[in-house]
Amino acid sequence: MSDDDRSRRGFLKGAGIVAGGLLGESVLADAATQAQNGSGASSMSKGARFRAALAKGQPLLLPVVESIILTRLCEIEGFQGGFMGGSGMAARNALPNTSIQTVEEVIDYEVHVMSNTDLPIVADGENGGGSPVTTYRTVQKLERGGAAVIMLEDSTGPESEYGGKGVAMATKTVMVGRIKAAVDARRDQSTMIMARCDRPAKGYGEAETLELLMALSEAGADAFFVNGYTLDQQQRAKTALKKPLMIGSSGPATEWHAKGVDMAFYHIDDIGIGAMYIALKELKSKGGPFDEAAKMRLPRDVAAKVIDQADWLARAKRYGVIN
């Protein structure tokens, strides 16, 4: 047994004791069993690996990934998860991120990326398609496509996305139905169901929001993304729910983790298009090379790793494509 295997098994055993109440003792036991029966982390399901990462009790940083290349860069750099939202699909079509794209478009986009990476992904299921019945199918498709975590929100669609303070959101009954449908639809119990609540960002009060969150927790939600809560409110929600919380952040992990938040996604995805815009401006102004922007190019050795260049070259030789 390698030192790596020993440390991993030791961690999972400890995690089951320390975090069993937070993440579910039976699920953590399953994750430990998978690790023991396999040769390492890759033998565990993506959901089990995501839960194990959370069980470490350390801030979990989730880069927003919008392509296969970006997910593979995250793997190379040792990230334990990533986040994919409808924002990526909207950006592909140069649309505002207001649920204009259909749920099917988002699912197809996310599955295309997730099926080509080993990185555990928090996948945005939008509002599940509206009805809890369509939510059931949404979760089926995302889980089969490789999602580690499936997030479902309390929006009604573009109506609530575009609406301001006090706009009508999905009712408590509908949202509870979405979570129950998601729990029933998943086949791997390590796949996490995350409830997203945008009510605070739309002017709804803390007490009313927490009442909904407690109902969603009782319905089976494993984790929560509460959009619009301050960090102090996040801490109060964590005390009440006793389940993992996620936020969107651009600040130090120490700040949100100190308030009981377990994970945060960071929008690094829009940096790439910004770099290309700088290159375009430089190219236009100079009428030729873009020396400054070129400094941001991916190093050749890293680019080769991302596309598995050595492996494909070896296959080409093996199959007689090249000598």
C-alpha cells in the first residue's frame, strides 16, 4: 500500500467520525468503502470525492469552469471541484444570464464538459424546468452526465430573473417539490442536491428565507446557496441548517470560512475573454504583434498536458499512423 493510499484511507476514516453529522454517516461510509475497494480517489464517484473534500473542514475553492480545457487546468492545479452555471451557456450565446437559454441547452452544455473531465462539478440545474416533474428529468440527465452536485433554484424563469425587489418567486410548495423530486431522481446517494435561494437578493426577509431553507432541508437538500445574505446571515443560516453552504466570492477564503461557509465559486471564466479583448486592442493599435497580451499565453508544457498530447502521440505510433 502506498503512503498516498494510507493517508487517504486514514483521512476518510477520520472524516466519517468528525463530519458524519454534517454530510451523512452512511454516505461517508460508502465513500470510504469505495476508496478501500479501489486504487485511489479516481475509483470513487465524483459525488463521493466532493463530499470527502467538504469533510476535510477546509475552505473549498470552486473555479467557475466554462470549457473542458479549463476543467483540466483545474485538475492539473489540484483543485477538488469546479462550478458550472447557466452563465456559461449564456456567455456562449452572448446573452444576459437571466434564464433566456432553455434548461435543455444548459444541461447539454454542462454534460458535454462534465463527461470530458474527472473534476467533480457543481452543476446548475436552473429551476429544473419549472415543475417538480421536469426537475426529476433534469436531475436524471445531470447525474448521468457526471455531476457531483446538482443545484436547483427558486426562480420561475426570466420573470423572476428580470424582476426587482419583491418579484414573485417559486412558491414554497413548488420548491419543496423540486427538491423532493431531485432526491428521488438521483441514483447515487453521494450525488449532492443543492438548493439555491435568491429570495434575499430580491428583497425577501431573513426569517421568511430561513423558513423556506428549513423546509428544503427537511425535503432532502444536502447543501445550500443563499444569494443575497451577508456573511453574518450566512453564519446564522449555517447554525440553523447544519449543512454545507456555498457563496459566490471574490475575496479571501478565510473571511467566508470563518463565518461557517464551506465553499465558494470564483468567476475566473470571464478573465479569459478579457485577455483576448486586450490582445485585440493591442493588435489593432499596433497593426501587428500583441506582445504584452502574448505574455498571458498558456505555457507550452501545460498546454500539452491539457490536451494529453503525449498519450495521443503514443496512440498514433501504436496504430501505425506515424512511425
